Amino acid sequence: MVLPYPKPVGRTRIRVKAAVVLLDERAEHHATARGSTPEVPDFHRPLGDLIKRGERSAAAATRLIAEQLGATLVEAELLGVLESIFTIEGEIGHEVVFVYAGRLLERDVIPRGGRPFGCGDEGWVEWRPVAGLGDVPLFPEGTQELLDARLSRAPGR
């Protein structure tokens, strides 16, 4: 049987991930990784990656920030869980993403101009206005809406 959509990315399993929206001290910007694919030449995504078997999503969020930035995640709060189905290089990807908001204990670990990050999979992390950058999408889809809902509950907003 021929299916009317591209083949699954790598293996046919769904990837379960933790992602962290890292807010600055005034909650005006958040740290994002910059990415590019043939389908979307410029996008942002929160830091994070795969949850290990037997690991809770909150523990994964803390571990991933330590691994990717060498920093400590504090005030972590689950914003929601997103299911993301996407195409990358002609193949279907499927992820379930636990999206957290939090702050860095070491506030200066990401300079205003950004910096490299990673643990074997190098990338670039930079600050993005919480209101977004109209022409640069934030993935996974739904992350901006979760962030907006969280900020609307914040005192003084």
C-alpha cells in the first residue's frame, strides 16, 4: 500500500521531548535556538531535546539545560504538552513535547548577542522578544500561544 504522505523520519516511533522557554529577568525576552531546514529556512525553538526512558519530563528539562548551557534551570513551570507533526527533508516527524517555562540561575550565561550551545549538536542560542518575531516562526507550533497564556497570568501584566 502506498501512503499519500512522506515516510517517517528515521524510525517510525514518536519522539518525546522536553523544551524550555527560558525567560529573562523581566520576562520581555526568551532564549531560543535558531534553526533551519529546507522547508523552513529560518525558525526558533526552545532549548531541550529527548526525554530518556524512565526520566520525568521536569527532570529532563533541568538536565537538558545543564547539558546544553552548563547552567541551572530554576522556577520551572509546565506550560503544556504539544503534539507536533511536521515534514523535514521530505519525511514525516512526530513529537510530543512537554513545554516548560523557567529562568536561569546564572543570568549572564547567554549574552544579549547570543552564543553557541550544545552537547555534540552545536547550535546558536539567542534572545527573542516574548511577543515574537513575525517572520521567524517559533516551533513547535503552539509554543507561542502557551507562552502568551503564561505571561497573561503574570502579575503586573
